[in-house]
Amino acid sequence: MDDQLAQELVKVVQQPEEDTRYVEAFERAFELTKTYAGSAGAQASSIPVVFEKMFELFATGKGRGQA
């Protein structure tokens, strides 16, 4: 995750009442990550990675490694 995106994530966590596209990205990533975490095949060490990748995908429209 690049620095700007990480800063936006921090803003969303600190001030969730602000209406930005990052709030929606956070909510979508959080819900999917919760679903993954509750699944039988979830690995605890991969949960933060799943959240980070989902947030990046929803915030930018691109997954890691895409131009």
C-alpha cells in the first residue's frame, strides 16, 4: 500500500464520519475481511493482508501489481 493510501486509511479510522470514497472502501473491505476471518479456512496471519488488499482494491480500483 502506498503512503497516500495508508494516510487515507488512517483518516477513515480516526474520523469515520467524514464522507469520502475511502469510507466506502473501508466498509466494503471490512465486511469482506470479517467474512473471511469467520470462515473455517482463515489463517490468522493472513487477515490483515486480506483487509489491506481489499481496501486498496476498493479505494483505487486496482489490485496490487496492476498498472
